[in-house]
Amino acid sequence: MFKKPKSSGVTAEIRVRRCYGCGAILQDQDPEEVGYIPPEKFATGEEALCQRCYKLRHYSTMKKTSSIDIDYATILADAKDNEALVVYVLNAFCLTSSLIPSIGKYLSDNVLVVVNKRDILPKNYSEDYIKAYVTKALEKEKIKPLDIILTSSAKEYNIDEIIKEIKAYRNDKSVYFIGAYQVGKSSLINCLLRKYINSTDKMITTSPYPGTTLDVISIPIDDNSYIYDTPGIYNEKSIISFVEPEQVKYIIPRSEIKPEVYQTKDGQSFLFSNLARIDMLSGEKCDITVYKSNDITIDRCKTLKADASFKELAMNKDVVPHTDKVQDIADLDHYDFKVEKEGFYRIRIVGLGFIEFKGIDQEFRIYAPKGVEIFMEETSIVL
Ligand SMILES: Nc1nc2c(ncn2[C@@H]2O[C@H](COP(=O)(O)OP(=O)(O)OP(=O)(O)O)[C@@H](O)[C@H]2O)c(=O)[nH]1
Ligand SMILES: [Mg+2]
């Protein structure tokens, strides 16, 4: 999970001039490399945004840049050595994929967990359930958080609470925001800065594309301590890592999800553009509730006709989200999941969304791009 170092983490490079939007070291030599600004701007020596951040903010375009390898182990070791408070940010919609495997051994007990993007889940989605789910997942990593707070940087929900707890727990030390990519670390920091420090107009760059923050960004809180924004940790098992960058905005929900409920029985299929498909193979008929971005339209058909319908969707570039990498259902992998005992279940296609249903004996076949993680788990709730 943690990549080998190329840049060194935090402290050693603090005096180098960096883009205040993404943390990349500024340079005026190579427009194709990260941190580029034109020579005339570079020469001024002023605080600057790199060209990539400028384009992200003004035109919302993301060109693939050669990535900077970040050594997370070094960053987390710095946090530990400095007795800093770590704010571990999760994404309420993609809880499992935002939990970073094996992170426990790198953290001290000084960890505040913040579950962001609360606004994306329906208002009646149980917060107690989310907290219990996160607590259990963290226990496996031997992490005992100081607290778990649900928040939304977009709606400024529970921001006061976060500020209060950061003040209470940081003991005048620095604060590191860590987490998977796209969970909203930078947005959350901007929100805190806007609301409470209000001493800068230089906001960190945020965008709907994964890998927006490129290196550690330090923001002074007082003479001896900083807020550190860190780049997101990549999850190669998410569908987001598979699709073309311009499709990401359709897949990551931006506003409250309207769950869709379908009654289904064996022989029925549900197509998620040319990215995924769910077939009900056998068992009692049931209702499935689908949680996904409102931009994704589900096409429902008989399984007998599903291959042909899928092909049609794959050929139609007007359908969004869409990937050119999948022409045919044979280009997707599939897994079968069978309910063995009665209960509530959730099947997740990581990055795309999940379905919840009351299971008795049903068997589903789930198709998704190669390498994308799919799994079924028992759950205590179904709305
Ligand atoms: N709906 C909603 N969107 C949010 C929220 N917080 C952030 N976002 C959006 O999520 C996307 C990613 O936000 P960032 O702040 O760039 O995420 P990050 O964790 O810093 O991402 P990396 O730098 O790539 O690791 C942006 O499009 C934000 O506008 C939130 O609370 N609710
Ligand atoms: Mg960021």
C-alpha cells in the first residue's frame, strides 16, 4: 500500500518553494512535469499556484501528470515522532474503500476519525450504524480513535465539533490530515481555514479527480505547529482507478443519493452503463435498494437479453459514465454471491456503489471491470 520514497515526506523539504494548491515543488523547466510555472512567474519568487492547479480551478481539466511517489510511512512516522494529532478522513459513501489496509501499525493512539461527505447519503441513513461499522473496522487494525465524527465539508456539517475536538486533542502539536484519495481532506481543511482562521485567501486545490494533492502541504497554526494536508492514498481496486479521468465526475456522487428500489426475481439483470451488471441467478424474489451516483442510469432487462443490451450500451458513447476499455460483457470479470442464511446483506462494487437487500437464499452474479473489488457483507440495517 505504501509506495517507496522518492520525495521524503515532510520536514526536510519545507523551505523549498511549493505550489500552495497541491504541494508540488515549483519549477520552470518542464511544462509536462508537476509543479511547472512559466519562468517569468517563477522569477518573481512570490507564492504561486502551479499550472496544473490553475487549470484545475479555472477549467476543471485534469491532465495526467507523472505522479510523485509519496512515502506515507515517512509522513506517518513524522506525525508519530512529533506527537501530532492525526485526523483520519473517511468517505461515508465509500466507507470500505476509504479504510486504508494495514494503516494501524503506523498510527499512535492520537487519532481522530472524521467521516466526510455525510451529505451524499440519504438523511435517514443511520449515523449510529456508520459509527459502529467504522469502530469495528478500526478494531481490526487495533486503532482506538479518540472519537468518530460524521461531517460534510460541502454543507459545513459538524465543523464546529471537529474544531472543538482538534483544539482539545492536539495539545499544541501539529495536525495531519490523512486518508484515501478523494475523501475530501483538502476540502475539509479549506472549510476549517475559511471558518476559523480566515487569515489566508490561498485555498488548497480540490477537484473531483483522484490525486489532486501531490505532496505534503503545511499551513502554520501558530509558531510551532502546522496543519498538514497530505496526498490521498491510492486504491487500485476502485472503479475510479479503472475509468478514464473525465468519467470520474459521473461516478462519484456529488449530491444526496436517491436510493432506487427494484423488485427482482431470478432471470432479471441490472446494467450500470458498460461498467457493471447484476444478474439475479436464483432464489426468492426480493427488493434491492441501489446506492449510486444519481448520474448513473440503471437499465433493467431479462438476463437472456442482457448481453445484447450491454453491447448496445458499450457502443453508445452518449451514455455516461462510459469507458472505452469495455466493448463487451466478456471484458468484465464476474463473481457469484449466494446467501446462505437469512439476514440483511450489502453487495459493494468498490467505487461505484452498493446494493442492500433482505436475503433468504438468493444468488447474484456481479460483473465489474477486472481488478475492481466486489464483496458481500452482512449488515444490520436495510432502509
Ligand atoms: N458532496 C460532497 N462533496 C465533497 C465533500 N468534501 C469534498 N467533496 C468533493 O470531493 C472531491 C474531492 O475533494 P478533495 O478535497 O480534493 O479530496 P482529497 O481527499 O483532498 O483528494 P486528493 O488530494 O486527491 O487525495 C471534490 O470534488 C470536492 O468538491 C463533501 O462533504 N460533500
Ligand atoms: Mg487533496
